[in-house]
Amino acid sequence: MSENNQNNRNFTSVIKNKRAFFSGLDWKTLPSEEKNARTFARKNDAEYFLSCQYQDSENETKTMVAFIRKEDLPTGASSFWSLALMIKPLIEPDGYAICELGDLYGFVSCVNNVLVNDVVGNKSQIMSALTTFLEFNETPEPGWKLYQPESWDISQALPSLTLSALIDVKKPPKEAAFTRVSRKRQFMIYGGSAILAILLWNGITMYQEYREKEAAAEAARLRLAKEMADKQAIQIVPPWQHLPEIKPFIDKCIDKWDALPLSIAGWRFDLAECSTSGNDGLLRTSYKELSGVTVEDFSTRIREIFQGTTTATFVLPEGSAGGFSLPVSFDVSPDPITPDTLPQATDIQERLTTFAQKMRLKLTWQEIENTKTDEEGRPIILPWNEYELMIQTSTPPSILFANFHEPAVRFQYAGIKLEEGRLNYEIKGAFYVKNN
């Protein structure tokens, strides 16, 4: 067994049959601006990653991600697994389990089929985590599904869930298996062998004849691919047509921001994030706990202010940060810009740079891979290119975009953060240009 530290959290691994089983992982919710868990893991310098999905209180599908970095990989193991995701099916929909891990214990809990705790520690630490979990989660009507070691005395517990029962299996569940972040090129050797076999089978032809036939075949393939790609591109709906334009997006986010209290039950405002994927959006908030107030104070006040339409969430068991979410509705333009009227890349980039210089803000962009393929793997050439766009500023967006109109720009995220008594803003989205 090996112990380590991950983002100031203790975690441990147990090795059996060249398999490493991890407990106490730091699970993160995949940010809305991230495309997928693999990309998120790569940005966090992870060697392996594992993800699982759940439904939040607004019935939206969210993704939780756990990482293993290269320095955390135990020696003697060739595959890696999460004990929490192996235990979770045993305690769903609501339950918790305490499992002996040598001199330590692992604590896994689940509420409404959502993984809540994946903690490792000594008996005192686990008892503290269990107490916090039970204080902040109401006992379900049928009661908790719970497992405990034989040496613990928890009433109504199921038989002991031993470590050997979990890891001495022929094939652990694939849902608990970590995946390598990098994708290495495969079949290179086999491809070369296949070409060699074809050459040997057909014999060696004259070089000029081969070049002529190859050129003709390539030209025919390109013509067919272009015809198919043109047909497929027509059927793909441009992404900006589902998104609000700049002013409607900013106005709706500001309306929600302005209604937020700077302090709730003694908790100070920290961050608000407004995001959208179309007509529907979400405002997420974060407040910081001040000395002398509790999560219960904050939770009670949230229910009073919003009359039960939303509930507070917290970072537990620390309890130093909490927040809530509110729905946001956006108006999508009934007459969006069409691909043939998109600007040239250099034109809009010059306008954006001029805008950034005048407003003295930090602006960055990066071209996004725009390759699509059909069902048979053939490339689809889209008539537009897409660039990720990010703006950082201390100027309020209502002032910043008062006279800025750019139909080829769409924002999907706007964040406001209180830092050293000053509000700073971060806005993310994309702009679209012609693919010449």
C-alpha cells in the first residue's frame, strides 16, 4: 500500500495482480467550458483519468473527473482502478461504506446516485467525515445502505465489506477503470506490412505507370470526398445559430448579477458564472464563509430569499465555500448571420485587436480544430472556421459592449469575481470566419 498527497488531499493505493486500486481521489466537476474529460485531464498534467456522470438538482447531466499524475503512479501496476466507483453500485441510491485499507480506512458515500465522499484516513478522521456527511444529508425514507468493518459498531449496518472482496475479482467493473490521457498512434507497423504485402502480391510495375494510376485514383478520391463533404456540410447547423448574440447574452447575465446580494447570512460574495448552450442557461454563484457563521445559516437564508426554488451547495466537509444556481433564459436571434456572410479571419481579428486596445483589456484567441467526419470516416469540409475567444477586464460588460456589435462573435460564459474589493470579469466564447 502506498500513500500520497493530491491537491492537499491524502489518497492511497493498494496493488493486487498488477492492478492498483485508488482510494481518496480528488473528484472535480468538469467545467462547462471544457469539451471533454480527456482534454480537462491533459490541461491538469494527468497521466490517467476517470470520469462518471450524474444528474444535478436542475436535472442537468454533469461529469465528475479524477486524475492520476505521473508522479503518483505506483510501481508494479499496469492498470488503475477507483475503489469508490467499485463500491458505489453497492450503496446506491443512498448509502455509505467504510472499508479497511491496512492501517487506514476508506469512506465512500452516495446520495441520489451521486458520489459525495471518496475519503481516506485514520479512524478518527473517517468518523469526523461520517459525522459531517450525516449532519448535512437527510436520512432517506428507506434508510441508508451502509457497510462497516466488524470492529466498528454502527447499527443496521450490512456485513463487513472487506478489501479482498473488492479487489480479488477476475475482472473489475470497467466503469471504475482509469484511461490513459495520451493516445499513441497504432497500427503503423501493420499498415507498412499491408502495403508491402500488396506490392509483393501484385508484382512490381513500372514507376511511371504506377504514378499515373496513383494520381488518377487520388484525384477521383478527392472529387468523391469533396462531393460527399459538401453534402454533409449543408446538413450541419452552424453552432452560432443556437447561441444568443453579444448584447442579449450580456444583458441577461447582468440582470442576474445585479440581483445577487453581496452578503448572505454573513457569507461574502466571491464569484458568479453565467453560461449558456442556447436558449437555456445557468447562473452559478460562490460565497465565502466568514468567521462565526455556519453552512446552515447560509442554506436557511437561501431558501428564504428564493422561496425554495433553489438550494445551497457547499464544499464539504470544509464548509468554507458555498453557493447556489439559478436558471437563465436567453433570446436567440431569429435571423442569425449565414456562413456565406461571415467575415474574413484577418478582418475580424483586426477589429477585435483594435477594440481591445481602445478598451485596454486582455484579449486572446486560438483556432479550434474544425475537422468533421461522416459515418464512414471521410472528412467534411465546413465553410467556416472557429476561434476560441477570451476577454479579461475590470470594465463592467455593460460599458464594455455598449457600442460593440459583431454578429460573428458569440459568448457562452461570463464570470464576475470579487478580488481585493474590486470586481473583475472574464468572458469566453468564439468567433467564426469564412473557410477560404
